[in-house]
Amino acid sequence: MNPDSKIRYIDFHTHRQCADNDTLAIMNLTAGEDVPADFPENTLFSAGIHPWQLTGDNHEQLQTEFILTSAHPHVVLIGEAGFDHTRGVQGELQYRVFIFQASIAAEMHKPVVIHCVRGWDELLRAYREIKPDRPWIIHGFRGSSSLAASLDDQGFWFSLGREGISAEILKAVSHDRILLETDDSGRSIAEVYRHYAMTAECSEDEAAGLIRKNFNTLFNFRL
Ligand SMILES: [Zn+2]
């Protein structure tokens, strides 16, 4: 850990640009969006094809766009990508487009940020198929604590937003595999950290130290 770092908060998954100099943000780009020419200093990116983007006849174009964006040196994560039973094209195409991205992530040795709504069977099938050597992080998790415990047992990480943080969930998952996020909530990341600290019954400094340590472990950084 670098004691000189001015970074206090890490917003692991957001759709907004963040210019606060105490925050490092991973801004999500969906296929077709480029890394902006001008972006704040403490910004990294994730790039992926969101399951909501798939219509059934656009996957080849999205895959080409995804490959172009994911090669950018500031893109440190693949995703958000995954499974959604409520929106976007369903079935085998959704699965194959995820496998396409997860295979590229595996080749590049990059972690994957997962969007999953009711698609847990497919996610586990994909996990067994790819056998990734880098973590898959489930973002915006809102399921039960027993589901969280079972995913945790299988090695998944979690990026939790304000609504996903509860005493039951924090008991179910490994604290060394948790990250925090604002997603598209419009909240401040400081508020998410405060809620985490209150729920985990630790100080805000301890929360900041833990999340920073987890982030450094994930990327082998020394922030
Ligand atoms: Zn998102």
C-alpha cells in the first residue's frame, strides 16, 4: 500500500465520469462507446457487451466494437457482461456472446465484471467452461445471503452498491473479496463506504483500508 496515495475511495463500477481527486473510478463502457479522448486522471475503464444491448442481429458488430475498445491500455476489466432473464435477447445467443467476452478476458488475463439477473445457472455453466485464472466480480448483487455464500464458496468476488449491503450479505461473503460501487445510482461513493462501515461495524478508515487492499490484490496494484 502506498502511504502517499491521495486515493481514499474506489468506485469499482460506475457509468459516470468522476473528477474527485480522492476517488479512483472504473467507468463502464458498453460496446460502441470509446475511451474518451479526455478523461480525469484517476479513471480506469471496463469494456463489455451488456446483455441489454443484444437484439439478435447486432452481435457481430458489437463484438467488433468490443474488441477495439478492450485493447485500450486503460481498460483493466472486461464487462459488464453476463446474463439477464428480464431484458435483451435470451437463450443461447446471450450465452455465446458472454463466452466470447470471457474467453478474450482469459486470454488477456483480465478480471470480468458480471451483470446477472436470474441467470445464475448460465453464469456457473460459463464459469466451469472458461475456468478463469482471474476473478469474476458480480456487481450490484441483490440476491439472498445463501446464494451469496454459495457464489463466494466458488470463488466469485462481489462489488456491492448501497442497496446490496446488509448484515446478512456481509456475513455470507469473504471480506477480502468485496468492492464497492455507485453504478448508475447517482449516489456518492463516500455514502456507499459510510453505509458499508456502519453495517460491518467498523470505522470508515478501516473500510477504506479494506477496499483498497482488495483492489490492490485484484489488480496487483500498489495504490
Ligand atoms: Zn452498471
